[in-house]
Amino acid sequence: MDLMQILKDGLSDSPFSDSLGDRSQYIGASDVAGCPRKAVLTKLDAPEHDLGTLIKFARGHLTELMLIAGLKKHSKSLPKWKHQYEAKSKMRKHIKAHLDFLFTSKNVLAVLEVKSVDGIPADPYEGWVQQVHMQMGLVKEEYPDKAVKGAIFAIDLNQGEARLFNGYQYDGQIYEGLLQKAESIWTALNDQANPNYDTEKGPLCAWCHYRPDCPAYKADETIPEMPFEKELNEYRGLKEQGKMLEAEIKKLKAFLKSGIKNANPDDKKVRVGEEEIKIGIWKRSSINSQKLQTEYPDVYEDCLKTASYEVLRV
């Protein structure tokens, strides 16, 4: 019994594995939020989704269902809302978007894009923001007399965390730029005689199915280039913060231990507000590997175990 294949087949046939129709027949908000070349090639020759991708689709669907359950419970106090609302461009029928949620009131329409993630970023990714702006623009086309705003709700099911990125407003200039990008993708999709697709480098290039022959990167490079500048700088900054935090923690630990020993040298415990803190004694047994190797080399070699692990070197 191959449970992996059973799970994959089940997810492939589920209603949330691909609920957006034939995506080769239109340009969606997620297309303009990413690389044009990837958008075109995905529509022309979509790669088969592996198990990991199907699980992520299912996770996203589950996240939306969780939010729907809460919205239904508070339906009396909330504006009317629609799930998976399809917003279309009036003038360009090949451009549309499927909104996770659309909230409607008398004078205001609100777009909510839900993201199921592994780790919530400090700031929303640029692609997320572009996607919401595209969605708001399409809604504005349908309802020109109403104010349109948007938000991004990022949810990490593994960590049990959620964060709302709010305050986005319809911007005609941004929307026009995204429409031009959508038209460019549509033209490239329907003009295979001239397959020169625009490219956009981004952090997700490393996971792109079409990365190996992408013209944005050198074909003969021995070490692949990746546009991780922002992430690398954040990593370095956080590592430095971690070092400073470790130093501060060490100083505070020494202060607390010294205070406890002075205030209660016998029991080594004190009360701080409603909390009790104390100094405990832990014992650890270890083997003198140098002595073992010198005096009992055969035993040392017999018991020696080598393990490998990954290390990031910057």
C-alpha cells in the first residue's frame, strides 16, 4: 500500500487542487504579481503538481474554511461577504481575478487576500501587494462609484500565528501599470512566433520550474546567481541581533544568580512579584574521549560515530 500515492491521488481529485478553471484562457491577479515568463510558460506547459504543492493547496483551502466558519458565526455584525468572488475587467475579458473574500457595504468594498504561509514575514511580500492592487482595480472597474480597499491576512497554521496587513487603497496609477503587465503576458501567450518573454528576478526564482534556461541568468554560470540580497541582509542583521541578545541574556542571568545567592544563600530561591525563581543544580555525565582514545583506541574506534549536518556559510 503506497500511502504517498494514495494521498497524492486524493489531493489531485479534491475540489481545491485546481479551482480556478483553465488558467491558460485568462490572466489572473497572481500572474501579474510574479514573473511574466513564468506566467506564460505555466499556462503553455503547466508542470504536474508534486505532493508537496498539493498539500500546500489543501492547507490554503483549510485556512479559508477556518475563516469562513468564523465569518458565519459573526455574520450579524459584519458586512455582507462573498467567498471566491470572480472580478472581471469590463474592457478586457481575458483579465480577471478570483478574490478570496469580498466584503460589501453601502459605500465601501473591501478585498481580503488570505495567505497560508510557513513563517509570517515582517512586511508583506511585493507580490502579495501587487496581487491585492490588481484585485482592487478589477473591483473598482465593476463598482466605480464605491471606495475600494484591501488587506492581506497571513496565517501560519504550523506556528499558530496570524497577522493582518491592512490599509491598502485603490490606486489608479498602480492598477494601470498592472494592466499593462497583464496585457504584455496575454500578448506573449498568444504570439508563439516571437517567444521573447519578459523576466523578473525575485526570491522565488530558486524554486521556479523554468529557472534552468531562464535568460535572466547566465547559462554557463558555475555558481547559480540568486536575487536574495534583501533576505541575506536580514539574515545578517538578525544574526548580529542574536549575538547582542545572547550577551544581554548572559549579563542578566549573572545579575539574577548573584542576587539570589546574596538574598538566600541556603535555599537559593527568591520571589519576584507572583513568580518564584531559583538556582537549580543539574548534573551531566560525559566520557573523556581523549583518554578513551589514548588508553583504549580499539574501543574508541568501535564506538566512534560520525554524523553530518548542514551549515550555512556566508
